Amino acid sequence: MEIKTFGVIGAGQMGNGIAQVAAMSGLRVIMNDIKDEFVQRGIATIKKNLDRSVDKGKMSAAERDAVLARIKPSVAIDDLAAADMVVEAATENQPIKFRIFQDLDRICPAHAILATNTSSIPIGRIASQTKRPEQVIGMHFMNPVPVMKLVEIIRGLATSDETFKLTWALAEKFGKTPAESNDYPGFIANRVLMPMINEAVYCLYHGVGTREDIDTVMKLGMNHPMGPLALADLIGLDTCLAIMETLYAGFSDSKYRPCPLLRKYVEAGWLGCKTGRGFYQY
């Protein structure tokens, strides 16, 4: 099977980034969200990213226009009936993802691959919402998508070899480096990363250090490009909490218990960069 038309559910920071790299690879892209304002905001972000590349001489204005022309905005999920593959990049909420996959299973053609950008929810659990579990796979991009090279590929219990090979090849077509993970909560990336972030929040909670000192230690002592608290703000504290709750529920191990301070910030609406306030103000 050749993937010619690629669908993306969600036009937020992950979805518009995935749509951008797909369109830059030459695919026709359908970028869908529940409101036109969300889709238009996603298109504007893509245009801003491409404009920056034109200004730096990395692409021509004609190439930018061609990429934008390959992206079709959509607010009707039925538009995904034209897609050979769809990646869901909605919020990290299990009931929402279940509903999306039920709809996609009904709408998309029989050959279509249904992928999820979930950062922690088991792929087999999502695949069980469809009648095509062999064509459901995890395709976990890193933020910001146009810059970060890694794509975690996660096969569920029923995922076929063909689905896996096509998804792997597509990640490479996008200019990414794929890595395979088994289907456990959090996969590889977030099973390692999120407990570190959570422990950094505990350090702040217990007064071990200030937010600046905690981030400075990890940047200068461990050579991380940014500190864990600043990274949590970039990811979104609500997403961090959701992932920790998935890990805690999935492994029943107290080492994955979300820090009370993380929960307190989320309940207050301090979600990080996207709301202007998290562990830092923006």
C-alpha cells in the first residue's frame, strides 16, 4: 500500500507539527480539529515556521506555498474518509481518544492505518475500540515536531508486520529516526522522562531547591538542553499529570505517584507555556 493522503486529528502544537512534516514530505494532508479557529491557528503556526525557513534560505517561497497548498483544513471528521493513514494527536484523554478511533474506524477506508500520537496510553487498549486492531499503531512524535528527530513506533498486540513496516518507512520519509518500543504504559520516552520530571517537582515541593536551581543543576550537571521544570511547562503540566496517572494506574507502583504540587498547579489552571503560567511565567 502507498500512503498518498495523510490525515491528522488535532491542530494543536503536536498536530500542526505532524501536518507540517507530512506536507513537507510531499503528502496530501487533511488537518482536522473540532473548531475552525483551532485549524486556522494551526495553519498560521505552520506558515510562521515555513516563513522562518524561507528567511533563513532553507526553502524558497515557492516551496513554502506548495507545502501550504498540500494541507487541507477540516472541521468535519468525515473528511478523513479520503485518508490512507490518520494520526490522532488529540489531548491525552482516554475517553476522547476512544471516541475518535471509533469514529475513524467507521469513516476511514478498509485499507487505512490508524495511528495515535499518545504519549502513554497502551496501543492495544486503543486498538480494541476498532474492528481493525492489526492496522492500529503508536506513532509518538516529540515536541517540537519539525525540529525533533525521534519518532517512537509502538505496535499493539495485534499490530501487523505490514502496518509496522509502513509506519516505520513513513517516519523515515518524514526525515525522522524511528525507534521501536513495546506496548507498556509510557513506552520508552515517557517511562524514563516523566518520573524524572515528577521527581524534579517533588524537589520543588519539598524545598530541596528553587525552580531555577533545580533546572540549572540538570542543565549544567547532566548536560540537558533545558531543565525538567521548564520542559514540563513546554510539554504542558496537564499532559505531564495525565502521563503520570497512566503510569501509576498501569504499574500500580508508588514510584509513579504524581507529585501533589503538580496536581495542584493543574487544578489551578497553571498548565505551562500554553496558559502563560506554570512553574515559570510566560
